[in-house]
Amino acid sequence: MNISDVAKKTGLTRKAIRFYEEKGVVTPPVRSANGYRSYTQHHLDELNLLRQSRQVGFTLEECGELVQLMNNPARHSAEVKARTLQKAEEIAAHIEDLHAMRARLLALAADCPGDESAACPIIEHLAGCCHGVTDKPSEE
């Protein structure tokens, strides 16, 4: 199989496939005499694992580790499950952080009149100041 075939079957771009190869997260394909890459079903499986893993939030490094586990017949599903649950916890923490950020933004927006004046409580709060727009910084 050539890279175009693999791209169609995996939903990845040729550029992405080459990138994963350059980063060493997939098994390098065999090169034919003319230099073209030759892919097997195993490459498709690795690339599909990578694509799906990225879609659920694993980092590139973590995806590489999952590919290594896939290629290790002595792996234990407990290790894969532990990594998956750890990633789920990281995502949950990130969601909490995002909710807090959203709540802060909504509170800032609620404090702003959103009118035609130059005074903006949002800017003032984010800048950490409490003086109006017309106030000048002190020259101490």
C-alpha cells in the first residue's frame, strides 16, 4: 500500500503520516527500490490507534506509548486501563478549570455596562487596577 492509500483508509493526511513517522511513534514502513514507502495492515492499525487516541485527548508522546503497548505481546490490559483512567482524570480536571474560567468571564461581563464609554471594568479588573481610564499613572 502506498501513502495515499493509507491516508484514505485512516483518515489522516499524508503530511500527518509522515510526521508520525518522523517522530518515531509508528513503525517505519519498508522502502522499495525506488524509495517509495510500502505500508502493511499493521501500519494501518498503528495509525488508526494514533488517530483515535489523539481524538480522545492523548498527547503525541502518550500515543507513542500506546503504539508500543500495542506492539508488545506481553502487555497487560491493566496498564492500558490505568493510563486511560489517568487521562480521563486529567480531562476532568481540565474541564473544571474551563468551567471556572467561564464563570470568571461571565462575572466580568456582568460587571461591564457594555456602553459607549471608555471606562471598562473588564479591562480594569484584568489589568489589576481600580482607577478609571482618565487617571494617569503616578510618576513616583
